[in-house]
Amino acid sequence: MHIKELYSMKEKEAPSIKPVKALIIGLFVFIAIVFINLISNGNLSEVAEMQQRLEYMDNKIDGLRNENKQLKRKILSIEKDDFMVEKVAREELGLVKDDEVVYKTYDSQ
């Protein structure tokens, strides 16, 4: 092989390797810049804090959904049963029948 042939082979191989290296280096630099930016601005800690708040809120929502289900069941049972309607009226609303007399007692303490 002549020097001219070797030189021409290197020229043909070089363009296929250089763009790949440049791409890898460019990606590395980009990732490094993004990472440094996130750390320097404190965004990573903010993201972690927001994730914790989101989890807390999700748990709170689940609890409220369960409470709503229980209240709906209670409403349905009260609506269907006259005894329960009277019980709620007496205990929670303080209502009495027309012919009843209410006695209130107070502790002396």
C-alpha cells in the first residue's frame, strides 16, 4: 500500500468516528449543565418536597373519600329507617315530640 492510499483510507474512516465522538461529548456536556443547573438552583430539593406534599395530599384525599363513603351509607340508612331518623333528630338536633318534656341537668362542678 502506498502512503496516498493509507491517507485516503484515514480520511474515509475519520468522518464516521468524529460525529459520534462529538455527539457523545455534546450529550455529556448537556447532561452536566442540566445537572449543575438543577443542583445550583435547589430544584432537586424542591421536587422532593413537592413529591412528599403530593403523597400527603393523595393520602388525605383517600381518607376523605373513605369518610364520604361512610357518610353516604349513614345517610342511606337514616333515610330508609324511621327509627334512625328519630334517633338523629333527638341526638344530633335536640328535637323532641310535642307531648314530651325535656329536663336539663347541670353538674355543679
